[in-house]
Amino acid sequence: MHASGRDMNQNPQQEQAPAWLEDDRLLQAHKLAALGELSAGLAHEINNPLAVIRQEAELLGELLVPGILERFPDGQDIQDSLREIIRQVDRCKSITHNLLNYARKNDPIIQAVDVNEIVEDMVRLVEKEAKCRNILLTRDYQRDLPLVFTDAPQLRQVMLNLLNNAIQSITGRGEVAVSTRRGGPSNLEVRIRDTGCGIAPEYLERIFDPFFTTKSPGQGTGLGLSISQKIVARLGGTIRVQSALGQGSTFTVTLPINETGSNHA
Amino acid sequence: MSDIRVLIVDDEVDFLETIVKRLQDRGFIAKGAENGEQALDYLQHNTVDTVILDVKMPGMDGLQVLQTIKLRWPLVEVIMLTGHASVESGIQGMQLGAFDYVMKPARLDDLLQKIRQAVERKKLQEEKIHRAQNQ
Ligand SMILES: Nc1ncnc2c1ncn2[C@@H]1O[C@H](COP(=O)(O)OP(=O)(O)OP(=O)(O)O)[C@@H](O)[C@H]1O
Ligand SMILES: [Mg+2]
């Protein structure tokens, strides 16, 4: 469901979540980002003392040669205790491992990717819903595109968000045209064009803002484009938009081919 | 290809048995689970590289299982299988960290390709963490 251009002008208060709500969500987003940084720092800091503890415990174990232990009444207990220390240190290590992983969740993992395949997979996912809404989905993929070194699931997320927006922009019949092509010597373009409601010029520069939405509450959180833009930027690309109110919109994602894929963050 | 460990979760037992067998025939260490609870229990006691997860199941649904997997075993990659695609669930799943969404019925070759990519991603991720931890 999408508000028409006129509706948007009549209900300017609907374009954004109420200030208190937005604050809360922003706070939440900042908190999560801060938590990510904090946990990465924490994990690094804790890893070093953990390594020392483990090493000392192992050393102690070696020093307490069986001969010595037998002279203590609690020799076996001492050995058990040392083993337990090492076990618990390993447990802590797996916790820091997870923390580091959490912090790196958004870090792209770079693989060789067939962009046509990713786009087509996501198109197929929205095809049924498009059909139900009388929307014609057309494809025009340039063949023999080079593989792109990028993060596959993150790119899928972007494609789904853009396709979803395109479909939601159409009330009644309409068309969503998806195409790929070589954009230049070092990049590819994915284009998603719709014949939907279009975007008012005064909103064009705000659509990538977090929580900016013209959809009714419950229909949209206004995060799709801001997440997508962040992802594409991280992948070294851009998202451009052209739109005419009442006629439709075209979103173009440009991705670098990155012939030497590298995973060093 | 020989030591890739795949867990397939689907409540359609016939489908499950067939795909487990076909994966095993191709050298995968494949295991089936009939629901989310069983899958989580298996993951608790076994190491798995990739989970193939049906979106729609009685009991815990696919998205719930996905969320739990990514929380407890974040390195395990999950490929979602869906019969009736809902865009909403697709977006949610990708946001929860799914590797891919595949429409049923999927061609086995396509699925194999995706499993390989998912496993490669897991390896890359592990190497990255290893580097970060040894900095
Ligand atoms: N293809 C499009 N046609 C017309 N308007 C669009 C299109 N894509 C985005 N917009 C406008 O940009 C706004 C922000 O889009 P975005 O995807 O960020 O959020 P949303 O779709 O409203 O909600 P969410 O994606 O979180 O469900 C939309 O509310 C809509 O006004
Ligand atoms: Mg959206």
C-alpha cells in the first residue's frame, strides 16, 4: 500500500515516526552499533589475559609432576582443579569468539558472485506476490557479465528491499522491470524500474534517511532504503534514484567488480 | 566436497529422506531433521557447516529456527527453502542472517552450488575471526 503524492502532502505528519518513537529507535540503533564496537574491544582485551591464564595453568600442570602430587593428600584434587581452570578458560575463549563474530556481522565476506543469478533468485522470490497484484515482472539481464567480488547475502537483501519497494509503489496494474548490464570497465549496474506512484521531488533526498516512510504505520518502517544504502556503500557501490511523481521510479545499483576480491577488513 | 556436513530440516519426511540420500550419494555428510526442535538438538551435539531449512513447519517455524541458529551458532550458514514465497518473510529471513532463499522445488544442482558457496563463506568468516583473534 502506498500513499499517493497528494496524500503525502495532506498528511505530512505521516511521513515520519513521531519524534519520541524515532528517538527511541535511533537510540536503539546507536546502542547496537556501540555494543558491536564495545564487544569487539572487550573481546580483544580479554583474549590476552585469557591466553596468559591458560599458559600458566598448563605450566603449573607440568611443574606438578606426579611424584610431587603424591606427597599431597589432595594431589588428585589439585590436578582436577587445574584441568577445570583450563576448561573454563576455553569456555571464555569461545565467548570472546562469538563476541568478535557479533561485532563483525556486518563486515562483508567477499566471494565471487554471479550478479544475474542473485538478482534472478530474488526476482523469483517476489514473482508470486507481483502476479497476485497484477504486476508484470520483466527481466533483461546482460549475458556474460563478469563475476563480481562482493557479499552475496547482503546483496540479496538490497535486491529484495528494492523489489519490495517497487511492488509496493504500484496500486492496480503496473510493471516492474529488472535489468543488469555492464556499467563501465570496472562496474556492473542493476536497475529496478517501476511504473508506480513515483516520489515527490521534496522527498527524494530524504528517502534514504532511516525511518523516513510514506507508508502507513505497520506497512513500512522506513529502514529498507537506509539499510540498503549502507550495505551498497560498504560494498563500494552506489544507489541512484530517478523518479517522476505519478509515473514511476528507477533505482540503479552500481557495484564495483573488484577483480581482486579481498577479505581483509 | 567430501567432508561438508549438511543438516536438512523439513517436515515432509519423503522429501527429507530423498534429499538426504541424494546428498550422501554425492559425498556430503548429510543428516535430516523433521522439525526445528530436532534440528537445534542435533546442532547442540554435532558440528554442521550448512543448514537447509524449510520456512514453513509445524512447531517452531523456519524463521524462529533461523534466529536461534544465528544466535547460538552464528558461523553456521542457513539456506532457507520456501514453497510459497512471501516477500515479507524473505526480507525478514535475510535480515536475520540467512545466506540465501531458494524456491521449492529446487534443482539439486542449484542447491549444491549454493551449499558450496555457503560453506566457502563459513570458511572465509572463520579465517577472518581467526586473524582478528590473533592480532
Ligand atoms: N520504488 C518506489 N516508488 C515510490 N516510492 C518509493 C520507492 N522506493 C522507496 N520509496 C519511498 O521511500 C520511502 C522509504 O523507503 P524505505 O524502503 O526506506 O522504507 P519503507 O519501504 O517505507 O519501509 P520498509 O522498507 O522499512 O518496509 C518509502 O516510504 C517511499 O515513500
Ligand atoms: Mg522499503
